[in-house]
Amino acid sequence: MRYYILIITCCLFSITYGQNCNYKLSGNIHDFHDGSAITGATIYIKTLDRYTTSNIEGNYTIEDLCKGLLTFEVSHLGCETKIIKVQINGDTQYEINMEHHIEELNEIKIDASGNPKLTKTSQESQLKTKTLERFSAFSLGDALKHISGVSSINTGNTIVKPVINGLHSSRVVVMTNGVRLQDQEWGIEHAPNIDLNAAGSINVIKGANSLAYGGDAIGGVIVLKPQKISLKDSLYGKTIVSGQTNGRGYSIASTLTKSWQKGWYFTGQASAKRFGDFEAPDYSLTNTGLDSKGFSVNTGFKTFEKGFNVYYSYLNNQIGILRGSHIGNVEDLNNAINLQNLVGIINKEPLGTEDFSYEINAPRQDVTHQIIKADFYKRFKKFGRLEVLYDFQNNQRFEYDVRVGDDRNKPAIDLTLKTHTLKSSLKIDTNTNAVYRFGLALGFQNNFANPETGVRRLIPDYDKYDAGVFAISNFKLNDNTNLDFGLRYDFNKIDAKKFYRTSRWIERGYDVDFANIVIDDLGTQLLVNPVLNYHNVSASAGMSHKFNDKNTIIFNYGLSNRAPNSSELFSDGLHHSAARIELGDLRIKQETSHRISGSYQFKNKSLSLNLESFLNHINDYIFIKPTGTEQTIRGAFPVWDYIQTDALLYGLDVTANYNFSRKWFLNNKSSFIKGRDLIKKEALIDIPSFKTVNVLGYLNKKWLNFNAELQSELILMQNDYPNNNFEVYIPTTEEFILLDISTPPPTYHLMHFESDITIKLSEKTDLNVGINVTNIFNTSYREYLNRLRYFADDLGRNFMLQLKLNY
Amino acid sequence: MKTLKNLSILFMSALVFTACSNDDDNPEPVNEEEVITTLTATLIPVTGGTTVTLQTRDLDGDGPNDPVVSVSGALASNTTYNGTLELLNETESPAEPINAEIEAEDDEHQFFYQITNSLATFEYTDFDGDSNPIGLEFTVTTSANLGTGTLTITLRHEPSKSDTGVSDGDITNAGGETDIQAVFSISVE
């Protein structure tokens, strides 16, 4: 061995000594994915200022090279330019892999309008960084309302849940940085625990066509991605500060990223928001403040071939809930509803209204969500990309009620939800015209309800096991036609331990149907151990076809099954803000959705139009409705039961943009939706009413990038609603009254204005100054999908000033 | 591949760990601390006679069973009764008295008494630190009218005791939230 080394060294030495400059570097340039030859790639040696190109077989030769390190650049249309270093010690063979259709690159170049999509045949929209930054002080739900067909269901103005085509909560999957958010999303008053400032872009996919994210997203999927990191040696960041009059609050968010050309990157992000009591036009909304703090770190390494990412995020929200919405019984509810009908009487403010304060008292929520994620990917030559992801989420929810005595500062709800997920997916993309993706997901979830609260558990202790497999494929028939198919199977198992009042157990008929699951009898209470298994099959098929540069159509079909969530199964108790007893049902089975949709897109120089229609038929649709009243020592309460029916939802979402000139534009977003209960032949409850938003905008790049928009938002009264009114005896007035909990609030129209300029402070530093006025005319209104609409008006006028510094 | 292996080990161990920590034992039952199951009003005639008790009792709290309401007998006309209320949480054993809790926060609580058909009048005899009424102690004076009607007892948490009529026992402007509302059928003979 030693001899060989010696000989080689001698040879090398003699060669060097000879200062020979006629070595040859040759090889083949081919595509990384399918190994096909790349013709016409340019090789440029900067130090020698010499060019060559690969021939039709992808071969290249560079002659007359001296010994030493040779650095050259390889470029080809549609590929990422590569810098290659080769040690020349003689005639050298060197194979070059080019990356032809890099996803990361595709996302930027796929079409000039910069609308990167995650799917090709779904109804998908995107909010870009610039739009998200405007909502820095607000919530995910507020930002998403700017997509046609997305609305929100609110509890006040700080608990905002997105509603996609009339569906929400467990029917909408939220993905953040590759992690499916598990934050007790079943409850209407549980807002997604997302800090908008941590997202670089948000894609919303309507319907259950993106099976990679889950098979149960009957409503749709919301995908949040962090800011794209470009691989160069740099350090950059941004800070957004805003202050507003309504709520007398501020918000600050800052991001800093360090990246290295070699592939390493690190991003740190933190944000804080603080608001006091918000104000309706005529009165203060006592105890509606918000205190939110969050930070995240995102680090890793990425190259085309391999990479990993480690992510941690922390978010704590303390949210006050309108004091006047905490009520004792139906009589209190009746009093609250009657307040709004006292037209002409100035003092119609909600009960418990006080002067402005930053204090957040009971009723309030204190929710902390933490995510730890690690993922890893590797690309295999002539094969595809393998990805493995693990995440752990810890969701701690405290809800404080108005309580007396020693319990005053004790939470009424104390739930800890822990979720582990392991996912793996393999994408086979050797043939760009037929891309396949296979995936596997395993999940374990544990919910713990702390008994120290002194209040019966709303959600019981449970363990949940999930396993899913999927296969999806994308076929590109030609430049204008794409086809997608997908199939997914999920197994869910819930193993719960729950205490039932013996009287409730009998009233529900469980003593007959579930007698065998009772594990302990405490006299007035029973401990039971329901173990529920669900098998869910989902499928999707989609097609997009581009007739020409102007006209495109998309069709798709999605089949999806969703297992009932813990609230639908186990709810059993009194809901204070609604003055109702809510009851789940152990017998509830999964719901099945068949969704057909069609889109038409038109685009020319000045007009762009996107029409999205859908029809969603849901068998065994799970929903809650009043079924009677029960008497307690507090008085009478209506009972709301989770039941199943067959439902049909259909609608049309319109997005249109018209540029009059380079400077002026008009924009319209409208959505129309109907929901029917097919068995009872009546309207479904909580379906968003017709909404249309018109924007007149002006842009002028010469005036410091001046931008101004005047917005008109019109929401019509929902005329199609089920009548759930009920008659109740009011002892204090000694009469029977009809309690109107069904009639939606009247039509309202709001005007908003926003404007911003960008000032260049230095070569790398931009300052953006924006002002924003919402509800310019201080209009009093109530929104049908706000659960506090019985108690108070929505927000009055707000002035906001926002400063954004990019550096 | 090694990363994959490590990840799966991490996952498995996390799974085992979480599973072990919770699976073995059953959850503890919750002691409901604030539930009021029983309200008893005892009316003792000042000048001697038959004591009348009115009781509402809902042992399953917010459960499906209705409260059991009982009235021991008829009230005598033209009689003044000294009344007291006793509140209990009978989901606990022994039953937990609640009166003290209300007395400790008497400025935040007030009982209201409403009697129909002018069968009787009512007066507070206990007051909080601001000289506003509470209503755990009171007097009921029946009139000369004979007949039947209802007596409604309402407990409001955080009422506005200073609003018009509230301290005189008029619930109209009281606001707050209802903690107890019981309706008794009474008769005056």
C-alpha cells in the first residue's frame, strides 16, 4: 500500500513539475430526476473566460486545462445555476447533475403573476406576505376573510375562526410549517393558535382535495408557510409596529434571518400584542381585551438533495370575553336580547359595562400552544424525494368563569392536549408528467382534564390513536391539462374515560346501549370507558385545462369522511355564554362528504376573473340543534343536542379585478352560499349570508410607492335560517314569552380606507408607513356569525397606524 | 436513514411514556364545589302557629332531572312570618352549607321575592356593609286576601343594587346573572 502511495505521489510530483497545461475535463450533464441528458447547458470558466456547451447527448469537454482547482459555472434554462469545483490532476471525468424542476424555484417562476399554488386542480387562493403584514395586529381569521368564500365565526372580535364555504372547526385543517395544528379546534370559541406574524404566506384550499394534509378536511385546508429563505450569505429582518385607537392597543412583531450560501439558515421571530376593552359605536365592550405573546425559531440546512428543519413555536393568548355575555339562565338571555330592541333608548349598553380598562377579568381564556417539529428530506437520483417529519404539540387551555368565593381565581376549564405525529412521504418525480406521492402518518393524542377545577369536565380524559396512508398522483397530459387522483385511508381510535351523571346516563338511554362500558359506579355518577373505532376512506379526482392564455377551467370531486370529535361525542354540560345545555352523543358516527366543484378563470391585460362554484353533499352531517328545555335550580335552559342529518351546501365565490389604467383598479369579491338540511327540509344554522366587497384602488410608484384603497363591505341579512325559537316562562314577569334566538341581524354596510407609502432609508432598508381606517362611519351593526351578537354591537370606528421596517 | 431511525425511536418512546403515565389509573371524580342543589325557605309565624317550609332540591345539578319543589302547607292570612333561607350543596357528603359563602360576598348577591295576586308583602331584614339588602333573612306579611298564587325566589350575582328600585326588592333593573330561580305555588287560607 505504502508503495502505491509513494508511486502515485511521485507521479503527481513529476506531473506538477512538468507544469503540463493540456489536461482534459469531460463528462456528462444530466437531469437529477430522470437521468436524461441535458443539451445545450452552458459551462463558463470565469478565471479563463472560456465557454463551452453540452452536446445533444449531454456530453461536454474542456481542454487545455492546467493542474489545480478548477471552478466553473453550469447553467441551463429552467435549472438552478450550479458552481462546481474540480481538482484537476490529469484528464478528469466529472458527472454533473442538474436540477431541472426544482419545486422551490418553481414556486417563484411558475407564473408571472407570482401565484404559487400547492395544487393544480383545486380551488386554491393565496395571501402573500404583503397582505399578511397588514394584519400583523389581527388574527388568522381576520386575514383569511379577504379570500372570497372564506368567512369567520366569532366569539367577540378576538376569537375568530375561519369558515370555508360554510364549514369550520374540525372540518378545516390548519397546517403550519408542515405541522397539522392540534389545538382543541373542535370548539367554536377556540380560535386557532396561530401567530400570523410567523407566516410568510397562506394558501387556502377549498374542499378535501389535498389528501396529503388529511382525509377529514371536509371544509378545506389552510396552509401557512414560513418566509422563504434564499440561500446566500445574508442577514436580514423586518419589524412591524402598529397602534390603534379602538382597544387603545399596540402590536409589535420582529423577524431576523441569517442564511448561508452553503445551505444553513436560522430565523428568529417574536411578537406581542396588547389591547384593552374594544368599543362599539355607542358603548365600551367591557372585558374584551387581548394580551398575546409569541415567538418561534426555525433553523436547519437545505440544499437541493437533502436538508432538515427544526422548528419551535410558543404562543400565549389571554383573551377577555365580553362581561355582559356571561349569563345565568334563559331569563337573563331574554333580558340581554331585549336590550338591543330598545330602539331610541341611549342606555342600551350590555350588562356589566364599565369604563375603559386594560384589565382582562373573568370570563377569560388563557391558552398556550407549543410546537416542536423536526423534519428531514433526501432526494434520490433518478427516483424521488423522501421526507420524514415528527412533531409534538402541547396545548394548555384555561378558561376562567365568573365564580364566587375561594374558586374566584380557579379556572373552570383546565385541559392539556398533547399530540405526537410521525409522518413520512415519498414523492416519485422521475417523470415530470406523472408524479406520484405516497405517505404514511401516525398520531397519538392524550387529553387530560384537570379535576382540580371543581367543575365537571366538559371534555373527558382520552387517548386517541390515528393511522393514515395515502397515495396521490399528478399527471400532466400536455402543457395545458393536468389530472390529479388521490386515495387515503385513516383509522381513528378514541379511548376515553368519562364520568356521567347517573341521571344523564339513563336519560340518554346509554344504560341500555352501553351498559357494558361502565367501569365504576359512584352512586350519582358512573365512570365509563368508551372505546370508539372509525375507518375513513377519502378520495379525490381533479382536472385543470387551459384553453388558451385567457381561459382556464378546473373541475374536481372529493370524497371525505370525518370521525366525530370529542365535543360531538362527549359534550355534557351547561354553556354559560349561550345559556344552553349542550349534549353530545356516543352513537354519532362519521360524516361523509361528496364535494363537486368547478372553476372558471379568465385573464387578459386589464381584467382577471375567477368564478368558483361548489356543491357539497354531506351524509350524516353532525350539528347541534335545540331539542327541548330542562329545569335546574337556576331556572330553565334549552337543551341543544348534537344530531346527524343529510346536508347540502352549494355556492359561488367570485373574485374579479379590473385595471382601468396603470394606476386605478377596481376589485370585487363576493360569495353566495346556501345550506339545506335535507331531512327536515329547512335551512342549516350558521351559514354565512351573502357578502360583497368592492375596492377602488390607486397606485403610484412615483409617489414613494403610494397605494390607497377605499373599500365597501356589504353583508346582507341571512333570510334563510332555521327557526329555533322556543317558548319559556319568565317568573319575574309572570308570563310566557317566545325567545327569539334565531332571527339574524339586519343587513349592514361598512366603509374602510387604507393607504401606505414606502420610503427608502438606505440601500437595504425600507420604511413602510400605513394608515388604516375601518368602519369609517362608525356604523352600529351585528354579525350573524358572531356568538356575542345577542349581547352587544360589533366594533366601531378604528384608526390604525402601522410602521414596517425591512432591513 | 439514521435520522429516520432516531426519529422513530423518539416517537416510540414518547408514545410509550405518555401511554404509561395515564393508562393505569382512572380519572378522579370532580367534586363540584359551587353547585347549589337545595334551597329551603323557612317561614316562622311571629305570633306562633304552623311553620311553613318551601324547598327546591335538584340533586343532579345541571342534569336532566327537574328540581323537586315542595311546600309544606298553606300560609295563614294576616300573619307576619320571619323568614330565613338555607342553601346547600348536597352533591357532597356531608352536605356543604353555602350561606356563609354568600354572606362573605354579600355586596355581590341579592335575593328577590315576588308574590302574585297581592297575597303577601315582603321586607328585607339583613343588609350588607353599604346598607343594601341581601335577603337571606326577611319577613313576609300575608294580607287579608285568601287564594292561591306563586312565590318566586331569585338570587342574582353581581346585581346593581344602587339602581332604581333594586334595594326595595324590585328585580326589574337589577341586572347581574341568575344563580337561583325557584317558583313555589302557595296558598293563603
